Amino acid sequence: MKTIEDLGDLRGKRVLVRSDFNVPLDGTTITDDGRVRAALPTLQALLAAGARVVVTAHLGRPKGAPEDKYSLKPVADRLSELLGQPVALATDVVGDSAKATVAALQDGQIALLENIRFDPRETSKVDAERAELAGELAGLADVFVSDGFGVVHRKQASVYDVAQVLPHAVGQLVLKEVASLRKATDDPARPYVVVLGGSKVSDKLGVIANLLTKADRLLIGGGMLFTFLAAKGYSVGDSLLEEDQIETVKGYLAQAEEAGVEIVLPTDIVVADEFKADSPAQVVAADAIPDGKIGLDIGPESSALFASKIVDAKTVVWNGPAGVFEFEAFAGGTRAVAQALVDAGENGGFTIVGGGDSAAAVRTLGFDEAGFGHISTGGGASLEFLEGKTLPGIAVLED
């Protein structure tokens, strides 16, 4: 893949950058600006080179039309603060405002186009429709830089098609993401430990299947753990359960045993009557969850067990919280996993926090990001990378 340095002198050139600014909002307030900060190295390098930077990105899941709640204005404001210079915001994607905003740029200035998903062609399954939008984006720029790792697993106009139209390069963030994840997939230092959480087993079927041929230990937390417990014949009360995946999980358990891969399941669970922050918590054995109770976190015994299975690892990948970390009463397991990754790093291990909710948990729970080898900005993209899939937004950059 070509890097920004391979593009030559960029002074006065219009550089279209695909970033990932899909940040969580509380109204118009960004509650976690990690993805915005992750974009800074590439943007600062381009601005310092005298480029006229045009950023395109998405936020949320608008239905192919403008929606005020998904406007990128909060991102433009935050980006302006972080860069220490104005960020002009076009009021449309590729229309009159976008054209005028880009035309007004001087060397070393930056503009942000409005949410790319306000245009239905961005996510169209019809190649010609995406290509049409890509052509209009290309009309605003001279070169393209792909730096939105959170979307490189999507075959979308601003990710895939525009790279086929313009001279292109990979941004610093995507380059770092790929290099870090390859450490965990190509020839990982061992022991290689993977911690999976999140709500559904079905979201991670391909990853589990692939990791059973690569990892030494697989630790299972989050809502998905209850399907594993059910596969072992345990009652899970009213906990999240994907009954249609029980047989698949039984197959994984048998496959792991045959391959010598250790699957670590919780031995105790923190349960409550309701999915509420103030619902009284109770710790029960994993094989004795009472009827009517909902499991919302792994228990203290399990937290210690998970930590002991992580701390000596030389490669650790963590994707998905161990429990409902947003509620303090059910954050203990996720906090223990995060701390164990920090400890593994201090012991010489390389640790990856696999984006999405895991990255949000690290910041929400107050951990220093420097304590982790790499915090990914792309949950879905990092999962598909670990699954061994070809990511369209990466493949298109490989000349």
C-alpha cells in the first residue's frame, strides 16, 4: 500500500480523506472523542504539507437522507479545537455547499463534508450508484487517503469506489491498525489469548471458528457467555440467550477440546432482577443461575480467573466487554479484564483492545490508553480482520 509520503508534494493539492467519526453523542455533545483524536496524526501531517484537506465521514445510521441528529457539526467543532484551527463544515455531501467550501480552501486549511450517509448512494448495493457518488467525490479532490479503519470492511462509495478513481494512499491510522492486527494474526507471540465479550455469539461466529485454529486460550464473557453455559446444559434464567446457536457452540467446545485450545468460561455470575443500574446485584455460581434472574457481569471469582489467564500472555486481543460496564454494579468484570491487559503489557505482552464497546469501556473506566499496545477504532473491522476475511477498503489500496 502506498503511504502519504508516496504521493509526492501535496502543497496546494486537494486531498480527500475518509475518516471514521462515528462517535457517541449525548444530544450534540460527543461523549467519547477517541475516533476524532485517532484521526489527528494523518490530518496534521497533510495540513503541515500544505494540502487542502477535505474530510468525508459518517455518523450513526441515517436512512440515506439528512437528519439533524446525525449532523457532523459536533465533530467539526471538536476537530477544530483539537487541530487549533477552523474546520469549515459543508452543509451537504457533494452539492453546492461542498463545492463552494472546498473551492474556498487555501493551502494548509481543512473542510469537513456533511455526513456521507445522508446520500443513499454511499451504501448502495448497486455498483453504478456507488460509482456515481465516488465520481462526484473525486471531483472535489486530486488524491484520496483512506484513514477510516472502522469502515474498511464496507464496500462503500467513500471507502472502496473512490479509491478506484483517484490516486490513493493509506493514512497513518489504517496503517497502524493493520500492522497491529497482523501481529495477532500472522505469527502471534505465545501464549496467544483472546477475550471475547459483547452481547451475541452470532456476531462472532466466524471469529471463534478462525481463532480455534490459532489461539491458545479463548475467554468468553459478556452476553454471549450464556449461550456457552446453555451448551454445557446449565440453566441461564432470563439472561440473554441465542437458542438457535446452542448446537453451534457445542461444536466449538468439542473442536476446542480436540485442538487443545483452552476455552475459559466464568465460574460465577453477577445477576439481577432487571436490566437497570440500580437493580440489586447478587453473585451466583455459573451453573446455578436462578429462574427469573438476568446475568449482567462475570463474578469476582471469574474476574480473578480471567486475569490469571491473561497476565502471562505474549499476545492478547480483547473484543467485547465482560458485562454491562455502563452500570457500575456490573462493571467489575470488564475492569478486571482491562487491568489484566495492562498487567500483561507490563510483562512484555502485546495487547490489542478491539474497538467498539471495548475501547469505550477502557476510557469510561478511566484507564490510561498508553497502558495498551493498541486500541482499535474499528470493532467490526477488527473482528473481520481476525476472522481472516478480505477487507474491501484495504484490498482496494493494494496496488
